[in-house]
Amino acid sequence: MERRTFLAGTAALSLTVTAQPAAAKIPLSDLSSYLNSLKTAQGAFTQINSDGTLSKGTFFLARPGRMRFEYHDGALVLAGQGRLAIFDQKSNQGPQQYPLHQTPLSIILQDRVNLSRAGMLMGHEFDGTATSILAQDPDNPEYGSVRLKFTDSPTELRQWIVTDQSGQQTTVVLGKLDTGVRLRAGLFDIDRLVKEGSPRNDR
């Protein structure tokens, strides 16, 4: 599984949505407000890797700056403390770590999301069912881009596609998100998990 591609750069599944007569593209201001209001969330995810294989697991979000992906095969990806850490139980060399700001998903993990910021937006589309935006870090476009897909009524984040520096794509499709949940800060504590050496025994 190419987990470095997933977040460090980090087919499309159909979404069942009841079409509304007045459905239209969700404004950027509304999408920014939604992301800024999304403080904590958890739910199931399906990941489509760049080689076409599938991975599944559970996703946790605590904005700003923190994400956790627990894979069913025992692997773990953490974003926190300004870093991205990839734990693989098959490796005895500790997690691979990278600066979080070098990942496209840092765009939605920042303290205040502003999708109208100059140079960030590369696309804003509506396909009749969902609104998608294509965004990049305007200060570091070489780090890649992320396409976010949202459904309406109410607005919900349903999918993202990360394109890394080499052009490889990884898609993550989210199941139903439980929002406003209480999540322990320790779930995202990379230093503690590295010290304890057992990242999946921290729940």
C-alpha cells in the first residue's frame, strides 16, 4: 500500500444522493465555513490506492492540524504536531515522518480555511449531484493538490483525491461522518506512540 502517496504527496465510488430540484454548486464561502465548523469527526473510509488496490479503515479528524487513519491491516497514519507519521507493523525501524505542511491535506487542516485565497483554487465544479473543488497550497504548489467533493443539504465532505508531486493519485471515500465527537488528544500524539512502540494499543 502506498501510504506515503496517500498523504505525503497523501474507481471513483458512486455516491447515492437524492437529487434536489434546486441543486446547484455550493459557494466557496459556504464550503470554507463548513470546513471551519468541522472541529471533530470520525467514520469509516475506503482508500483507492494509486495501483488500484483498496484499503479500508476508520478515520478520525480533530481540526486544526490532526488526523488519524487506522487501517484494517494494522497500519496507522497520523497527522499531528506539525508532522505526518506512517506506522507500519511490518517495519522495525519506526515510523516514517514528514512535515505536515508538505502534504496537500494540510489545506483543510489549517486553523482557518479560506478557499478564496489567491492562488489556492484551481477548480470549482458541480456535476449535478456534488460540488468539487481542486485546491493547492498557493505558497508551495509543487507539493501537489487535493480535490474535495461535497454533497449538499446538509453540506458534507464525502471524498478527496490527493495528487502527489509525482502525479500519482490516491482517493479516499468517506462513509457517514459522526461530527462533534470527543476525541482524546493522545490519539494524535506521535511522540508518545513512537516512545511506547505500540501505536495500535492507544485506544
